[in-house]
Amino acid sequence: MQFEDLQAKLVKTGAYSFVLWVFTIYFSTALAIFLSAVLALLWLGSGQFLKLPQLLKSYPVALWSLLLFACFIIGFSYGDAPHSDAVAMLKKYRELLFIPILMPFLSEQHYRCWAWSAFMIASLITLLGSQFLSLDLVCANRFCTPYFKSSITHSIFIAFFAFFMLHKTFDSRGYLQVLYLAMLAACLHNLFFISIGRTGQLTFIGLLGLFAWQRLSKKNVLLTMLIIVIALAGFIGFSDKASRIRTGFAAAQARLHDQSQGEHSMSDRFTFWKYSVQLIAEKPLFGQGTGNFTQSYQRLSGQLTDNPHNEFLLITVQLGIFGLLFYLGFLASQYYYAAALPNPDRWLTQGLLLTLVITSLFNSPLLDHTEGHWFTMMIALCFAAKETKIES
């Protein structure tokens, strides 16, 4: 009985640690790493690892995350990558282990509510902090940018927070609705007039369409699509804040006509993607091996990079079509099993999946520390709402 009491206390401590971890992901890499280690130790100490087979059966998303990580372990056994590079890549994807580790700490509704509150507070501080930093009164980092993290990371956070605020606004009345609407407006201003992260801008446009499909009638969905097209056309055509979007279009057009666009992030992406496809063609089934992207890319292109800015390509270069199928299975499991979640968790899970897919097209979110931890944390939080009883 005393051991059971200790287990319960460790699980409770894990829930509190998770809430704190949600907050630290936004602001401190060191604290996020420390708390992830604490959560892993609490998972072991509380004996939750003994319940892992049943948890994987109850939550297939957690099973797919482990299978994807297993693919990287298998890819470790072949390829020409230096041992240090292979180990470093394997460590990059360790956050896939967090989904089954975190879920036992989120079995109770009030713990999940605290975690969502931590998400809201961290998102609001990120938003207001960015608004303040954009005034150029202080310099919060060595680049003097209005973000706590990179522009890409910031834009992803704000895009999903805006989607969250859309649902809050739709479901609220009175002064709360006005408050949520004001935060939504601040998100849109920050996303399109302060942030330069095109990934987040594109993500929000997709999330806005998803929200209309989730919550509005067919007639209003069509009206929403029309408003999006008109607003986007006006923004791109007349706002000087849309210069990076116009430059991206120009880079895409130049690439189609085989013209050089010089040094530009979108043009660089096309180059990364071109050589990545060539690397996949060399070893299409099982890829170049875990951690072998950088070396293989340099061999083929004569250039040095460790990230093609596309998660699908990065996984396929290393693990081939075999590994890509497991990543697609990981994504498909989220889509399929989201239907078993209660609202609003189902809507948020669908939005999170769309965010992950769009981000994976233009970046490598599971490779990147902050995005990888954030996505796996959010996936665990959303799917923990599924009404499944794990036996003690």
C-alpha cells in the first residue's frame, strides 16, 4: 500500500512537472531539457513503464511515435555516417518517446486543464512580449528581433494560439468573448505585421479554413473561403509587410524558369529539396542511414547543410520509403483517432495535425528542438483526453 501511495505521489508530481514543462518550452531550452529528464525519471519511478503495453494498445498514436523512433534506431545500423552524427540525429528525435511517457501524467481532467492554462499563459506572454519588443525599446537577443525563439518557431506558436482563440471566441459570450476576440486580433496583427515567419502565416490560413469546416455551416464555409482569398490578395498586393511572401513567389517562379534568385531562404529551400530528391533516388527503399544526411548532401552538392527544411524529405533521405511510411502512419493515426476525442479536444487535435503537416512541408519540426518538444507535448496533451482506462 505504501508503494502504491508513492506511485500516486510520483504521478501527481509528474503532472505538476508537465504543467511547468509546457511553460518552459516557450522560453528556456535548458529548463525544458532538465524537466524532460525529470519527467522520464518520474515515469520510471512511478512504475508507468510496466503499463506501457496496455497504453500503446489504448493510444495507437503513442505506438506509432515509438515505431517511428525505432526506424531511426534501425537506420543507425547502416549507412556511412560518422558514429557521432548518427548518435546526434538519434538524440534529435528522442522527443518521439515523450508521447507515451507523458500520457500517464495527464489521465485526470484537472491536470489537463492546468496544462492548457499553462499553454495559454505562455502563448500570451510570447504574444505580448513580441508586441513590446517590436517597439525597439529593448533588445532581448543578439539579433534584436521581436521573438523569444526563431521567427519560424514564433510564427507557428502564434498561428496555433490564434486558432485556439478562434474556438474560444466562438464558444464564449459577454466580456470573455470580447477578451478572446481582442487576443485573436493581437495574434493576427503580430502574425502578419510583426512576424516574418511565412510558415506561421500559411499555417494560420489553413487553420482558418479548418475552423470554418469544423464550426460553420456549408454556406458560411464558402463565405469564409471568399473572405480569406480577398484578404490575402489585398495583403500580398498592397502591404509592405508581405514583401517576404512576394519574394518567395518570385523565387518559386524563377525556379520554374531555371533562373537564379541569389541568396534567399525560399530559393535555398528549392536547392535543398532538389538534392534531397536525388539522394532518395540513390537509395529509395531504406535511405542513406540515420545521421547520414549532412555527409551525403555534401558529397552530392558540394555544400554543407544538416537540414533540407522538409521533414518528409529528411526522413526519406535517411530511412527511405520504409521510414516515410512510418511517418505517414504517425500522421494518419492522429487524423483517424482524433475522431474518438471529445470536443473541443478533437478540433484542437485536428488543428495541431494540420499545423504539423504544413510545418513539415517547409521545415523539419521534429528535428528542431523547440518545435519537436512542443509538437510531442501538444499531441500527448490532446490525445490524453481520450476516455480510456489504463489498469493499475
